[in-house]
Amino acid sequence: MQGGLKLRVFIEEHPRSAAALFLAAAALLPWLPMGGATDYVVRVATLTLLYMVLAVGLNFVPGFTGLLDLGFVGFYGVGAYTAGLLMVQYNLSFWIALPAAALHSALWGILRAAPTLRLTGDYFAIVTFGFSELVVLVIRNELWLTRGPMGIPGIEAPMLFGYALNRDWEYFYLMLALLFAVVGISRRLEDSRVGRAWFAIREDEIAAEACGIHIARHKTLAFAVSAAIGGAAGAFYAGWFHFLHPDMFKFWESILVLCLIVLGGMGSITGVMLGAAILIPLTEVLRVGLGRLVEWTEQTGLDWISPDIVNARYLIFGLLLVIMMRVRPAGLFPTVGVTFEMHPACERTRRQLDENRYAHETRENRHALD
């Protein structure tokens, strides 16, 4: 607990130093002496960075505006298929397809915002879920556009100064650059007037509107920024895997990214990145560990363990989240506002401090008048 608090204080007081340390540690990862496991570890690290970008993008809606978004994977899929189709059908460069995918996803974010601006809570979540399912259905059934279940093969690797990026460490650094760009944009928006307006909407929408905040405009902007980041991540995914299929964008992806936010700390950019850094490698460790357990039982002749036990990692994953919500409901690295909301005792303490501060200021004013 104390270690986490010290880390939080250090990051908040020295953000540039913390970013430099993270960048230095990440830059050295592909070159660490790990033997034959280097490529595998780098691929898992690249996947972790990808989910960090997705978590930071989704954080704009539930973390900043307080709306539960269950359809983020829809923008992820729109960005991936936009980039894949532009690169395959029109032979465009990855560097053109990437911003085009982000802009296309942002457009769909604005279109989705139009019928949902007056919705909150469960109603908003249901509509976002329906949007993600609609995107998957279009991808699967519109053969003339997306090739449906056949997928989109043959997506070329990104080119940089005439050199094709095909190695694992090259994609790692490309994803790291995208992550820092997304985090930089998120930090600037968080500290701006727009960010403060988002937090005001999250705390009390009626009070925010009474203070002059344009609710519809700021919600639409949050949806657009979130969708654009999801689309950019999808474009990178298309260039990395060189193949797209509708099953890559199932509803589970939205739940996974939402779990990263809940674990790390809703509304905290550093927290959601920390959640991705913990859960994504953990799911891979569980997959490999349970897979080796199945292999061991097959070699020893034990038939009481089914190969389907590999899917039990989701059960373990869920249990860990339940324990986490019981022990630290605000997340590992929460913002101050979310901490007060999740802990009634902290809320009472804050109110008591506010009352004490008000009483102290009242006494000071009386002394000044006397």
C-alpha cells in the first residue's frame, strides 16, 4: 500500500521523470538477454502496449465522463478494417491508412453520440453494446466490402524510408511511439478546460450544465476522441498481423479493455496503463501454464483433466477481479475523486476537512474584521 502511494506521488510530482524512466525501460526490453524467448516476450510486450492504447482510449468515456461504454471494440474493428481495406484495395501506405482509420472511427463515434446523448447508466451501456454487435455483423455479412468470414489477407507491412517493418522489435517500437503520442494527447486534454468539463459531467451532469457546460458538445467530443484512438489501434493491429477476421473483434475485447480500466483505476491514465501491464501478461501466463498442464497430463496418461481447462484462465481472471473489487474498488491507481466515491469513509473525511477549513476561514475573517 505504501509502495503504491509513493509511486503515485512520484508520478504526480515528477511526470516527465516517470515518463523518461518508462521510455528507457521499454526501449531496453527487446535487447534484454532472454535467450530463445526474446521474440515471444517482445510480442507479448507489444500486445500489452496495444491494450494500453485501447485502455487509454476507452478511458475518455467511462473514466472522464462517467458513462459505461460496452461497444469500444466496434471502433477498434472499424479502424482495423478501414486500414486493411485501404492498404489492400487501394494500395495506400500504412502512414496514410492510420490517420484515415482514426478519422473514420471518430466519425462513427460522433454518429453514435447523436442518439445516445440523453442516455445514461444501463440504457447507454445497452446502446453501445448493440453498436459493437452491429459492427461485427456488418463485417461478417457484407461480403462485397469486407469478404466476411474469409477475412482480409495480404495486408502489407508498414514501410519506413523504403524499409519494411517485419521484425518483432520494430513493431514494438512503433507501438511504443503510438502509445506515447496517445498518452501525450490524453494528458493535454485532461489538464485542459475540456478535461475539467468532462470531470464535472462525471461528478454531476445537472450541476455541470447549470455551470454553463455544454453537455452534448463535450460528450460528443469525448466519444470522438475515444473512437479515434480505438481506430488508430485497430490500424496498427492490421499492419502488425497482416490479416483481419471478424472473430478478432468480439464483445469479449470490450470487456477485457473495460477490466483494464477498472483494475488500474477509472479516470487515471497511469492507472489504466498499469492495469494493462498486469492483466495482459497475466492472461498469457495463465494460457501457457494451463496448456503445459494439459500436455503433462497427456504424457502421463491422466485423463481426468480436459483440454478445455485452458479456458479456465477466464475463471481465474474473473476471480482476481472480484477480489480486486472487494479489496480496492477504486483500482490500483485511482484518481482522488473516484477514491472518495468508492470509499464512504474517505468521503466523510473529505467533508470533515472541508468543514474544518470553512470554520478556520470564518474565524480568520472575523479576526480580520475585528
